[in-house]
Amino acid sequence: MLNYFPKFFTEKAIYIYFASLLACIVIFFKHTMGWYFYLFGIAEVFLFFHFANVLTKKWSGYSDKFFSKKLFNTALVIRICYVIFSYFFYKIVTGQPFEFISMDAIGYHGTALGIVQNGFTHELKYIDSSDQGYPAYLGFIYKYLGFVKLDETGVLSGSYGHTVMIARLIKALLGAYTVLLMYRLGSRTFGENAGRIGAILCMIFPNLIFYCGLHVKEVEMLFIAVFFLERVDAMLRLGKYTVMTIAPPVLAIIAMFFLRVPLGAVLLLSVITAILFSSKRVVNWKQKIIVGVWTLAVLAYFIGGKVMMDVEQTWEGRNDAQTSSMQWRAIRKGGNKFVKNLSGAVFAPMIFAIPFPTVINTPSQDNQRLIHGGNFDKNIMAFFTMFSLFMIIKRKEWRKYILVGSYMIGYLMVIAFSPFAQSERFHYPALPFILMFAAYGISLCTDKTKKYFNIYSILMIFIVIGWSWFKLAGRGMA
């Protein structure tokens, strides 16, 4: 098995990106992007694939302890540097320290300031329980760590730039620790070689860095999801069931239900799936009964409550919600008339790869253009993810990977049949697991694999061009 990401694949990916970009510039010259979008994309693709090769090879000989320390420290430094850079970048291009079209971010920021001024109860009482978690968390940071000041009349005073920065530096810390947790989880699940490759991919993947500089809840949500699965996996493999081992995942899953209900439901279902189908060598019947009772107890806490109603409504309304969303996106100002024909049946087969990169100038999609290189990276890594799943099924070894596999596939299927199938932000909770499966696929690569990767790479050029035409033609701009 390979213990590094071969240069053949990383160099080919870089060449394919530049070929795709150049083709779109020539074909859709009237709709080229602003210069800094190209710089972001080039950095996101070149730096990711270059260091994916260099670091996986250089760090393969490190001891476990040194590798973990190096991984966390490097991940933290990268994220802190990006948080500082993105803060000033957004201040320059948008006039405020928030991303383009930042309604959610500004809304969370305003609620957090309201908590400082009026208290938690006053600000949260009109917010749905399944969305109270992040505003409350952000309000806590603002109130106790962010040094937001009130004047003598109790009114907010001064600027809040330093407060925003503190919140994002905490995101950088959580993001770095998430990478370390993925290393532990990936190594136990796929072996040390794949675990190290996957951890390095997570450490340098642009999208996982990008969200540390935003004021939305994705970083915290992913941290909780990974923490939950890592702790459950450790508990099942070690067979230790004490208050100290059971309490952390229980608290994590409860917190998740106050951040995003469908994600909490998928996490619980992945545990149930692991209990039912894990190999007896990994989880024996005694362990299955103990963890099964624990999972049912957590479910019982929510059954009959508002959170369970939210899960039920989300599931029952998935088809109507997707159809309505696609119709609205087709008729809105600047919308794409072609999307009304899209559905879960279209998205599901492509779910590991989408969204495709936006490399042309379409209305109100600055955020998509800024992260287009990261989306291209994901498109390429999807090849290795699908290759790993093919090999796992071919070898009939799927039971070994049932916990992380059921979470990844389960969540992606929920997204595929939701209104957010093409939204990069909503793919974020599955991204490190896609990378971890991709790392396992990389470790299994042979010379024969190169032939299929070459075909996939050429196909990617046509996909990027076709996706660009789709976005323009659907808006009457082609």
C-alpha cells in the first residue's frame, strides 16, 4: 500500500485545472472573472496538490507522537494565517469583515451582540430550537471572551472587529483539532498509511480552511460531528463503557440537534447502522447491546419533542422542498431556468463530486468563485473516493468501515434530495470523510489506476466547460 500521494496524480490534477481554466477563458471570454478570483483558484489548486505530494512523502516516516504534534501545529498556523488574511481581505472588497452576500453571518453577529445587550433568554426566545445553538455559542464568546462593551446606559459602544477576530481564531483552533481527530479516526479505520494521508489532505484542503474565516456555524458543526464519531468509534473498539467514555458523545449529539437537526439524525443513524452491521471482531454482541441501549436512550430524549418533529418534517418535506427551491431558483432575478429540471435523481449519482467549480462571471456568485479552486480539488478527490468504495465493495470489506461510511453516504444522500444539493456549504460536514476515503483509495492505487485517472481527468475538462455553459445559458448569457 502507498504511504504518500504520488506526483503523477497531483501534477496531472494541476495541469487539468489550468487546461479547464484556459478553455473557459477562451470560450467564455466576455464572462471572465475578476483577477483575484483567478489568484484564489490557482493558489487553492496548486498549493493543495503540491503539498499533498510533498508532505505525505516527507511526513510518512515520523513517529505517531511527532506526526500528531506536527499535524495539529501546522493546521493551526495555516488557519490562523488565513483568518487574519481573510478578515482584511473582506474588509477591503466588501467594506465589512464578512463574506460576499453574508446574510446568515450578519444575522448571527447581530444576535450575538443582542445577547450581550439583552441577555440570552430575550434574544433566543424567538429563534427555533434547532437553530439556537450557534447564536448562543457566539453570544457566549462575545459576552465573555470578545470584550464587547456597553456604555453607562447599557447600549453597545465601539467597534467589534476584535470580537469577530477572536471568534474566528477560536474557529481556527477547533478546525485544527478536527484535523487531529480525523487522523485518529482515520488511522483506526483505514490503517496508519491512509490515516496519515487523509489527515494531511484535511490539514491543507482549501474549503476546510476557508470556513475558519467566515462567521457561519460550519466549523463548529463539523468539529462536533467528528468528535462524536471519533469518540463512538474509540468506545466500540476499546469496549470501555463508563461515564467518562459515554458522556462526551452524548453531550456532542445533544449539542448537534441545536445546530442542524438532519445532521444530528444522520449521526445517530450511523451509530445504529454500525451496531447492526459491524463485524463481530470489531463490535461483539455485548458491546452492541450496551451501545444500542445508549443510542435508544438518546433517541428517547428527543422522541415526542420539537427536535423529533423537525426531523420528521425535514424527511417528509424533502421532495417538495427540493422541487420548490429549484423552481424558485429558475424564476428569480439572475436565476437559471435550467435548474427547474434538476432533482435528487440527477444529483445522487454525482454527489461525491459536486458542486462543480464556478469559473465564469455569473450574478451574485462571488463566494462560489472565490472557492472554485477548492471545489475543483474536491472534484478530483472524488475519483479516489469512488475508487476506494469500489475496492471496499469488491473485497467485501464494507463492514470494517460501516460507521464512517454510513455517516458519509447517509449525509450525502440527505443533501442530494434536499434544496441544497448544489450548495458547497452544505457539503462541508461530509468533506473530511470524503477525503479520508479518498486517502484510502490513494493508498490502494497501482499503475492500472493511472489509466482510469487519465480518463477521469479529461472528462473533468469537459465537465468544467459544460458546467460553465449551463450556468450562462440558463441565464440567457451564453
